[in-house]
Amino acid sequence: MRRLLILLFLLSCQACLCQDTTFRWNLSLNPFAVLEPQSAYGFGLGYRVSSHFELWTEASLLRGDLLHLGDYSQVKGYRQIGQIRYYWNEHFFCAGELRWKRYSMLDSQDFVNAALKDTLVRYVHTSVHTFGGAAFLFGLRQRLGSSHFFLELEAGLGLKDKRVTRKNIPAGYDFYLHYVKIDTPVDIERDVTVPYLPCALRLFYRF
């Protein structure tokens, strides 16, 4: 049994040392990003620093809501994701991730003027949503026949902070949720810090 464990350990070390670093650069595409609430259109770029470490980033423009999953109108923005990856072997890796997302949209919410005891119902305005987050992920990479193409699945757990700015609101009026207590900690309309679950399936081309 002891000899078997030693043999498995040596084979594992050899697999790590023999990772293919012939192709150091890669391009990636997340085809399902357009199905997100704020449809994302972009691509990723990575560089393999060594047999174990890779630097990777993805930039996307945010436009509209392709599946109409929410009340999103005239969405315009961007998202940037950056990762430092560690590969145990050709197939498995872990990564630390930072992400930043910012978009504006045409919104309609209620606003209250406490002094006048007046409420603007469904007042149309522009809201700006800004997110910053950090996460730790695990991933699986699999070749698609050719040594250039492969598919990658990753998932993890992180924490994100959201801030909402509302523009062109009449003087003296404030967002009505500032006066209402909501039990759920996850509220898409207000400033909030919550856990998030990053998950993606990407197609990669390395060169």
C-alpha cells in the first residue's frame, strides 16, 4: 500500500511537471454571457507564465437584456474580470478572481419627499449600478480534439459590493426604499454587500 501511494504521488508530480507550455497565449469566449440579465459581449485573454501559473482577464460590454429576465431598459456598461490561476495539471486549476462591473439603465421607481409628504410614483430616471467583487474558484479544462481548442468549466464562491446612484431626481426627494424596511438581505435596488457564485463555461483557443 505504501509503495502504491508513493507511485501515485510520483505520477502526479510528473503530470504537473509535464504540462504543455508550448502555447502560452490563449483567447476565450463565454457564449452564455449574452443570456445574463445584462447581456455581456466580450472575450478573454490569458498568458501562461509557467507550467503552473497563468494570468487571465476578460473584458465585456453590457448591452440590453436578451431574454428579458428583468425590467432592464437602455442598458449600457462594461465588466472586467481578472484571475491568477494555479494549475495542478493539464485539467484542474484553482484561481483568485477580482471583478468590476458598472452599467447605467433607464429606471422607474418611487421617490418620497418627507417634508412635503409627497410621493413620485414610478418616476423615470437613470440609475447607475456599480459592482466590485472577489472570489475563489475551481476549474476543469478539457481538450476538444485539437491541441489548440479546449472547453473550460469554473465555479466558486465570493463576495460582491453593489452601489446604486440615481440621477436627475427632483430636489428634496429620496428613494422610497430608504424609508422601508425589507427583511431579505439581497435587494437589487439598494446598496448591498452579498455573497455571489461565479460560474462560467468558456471556449478557449491557445496559441
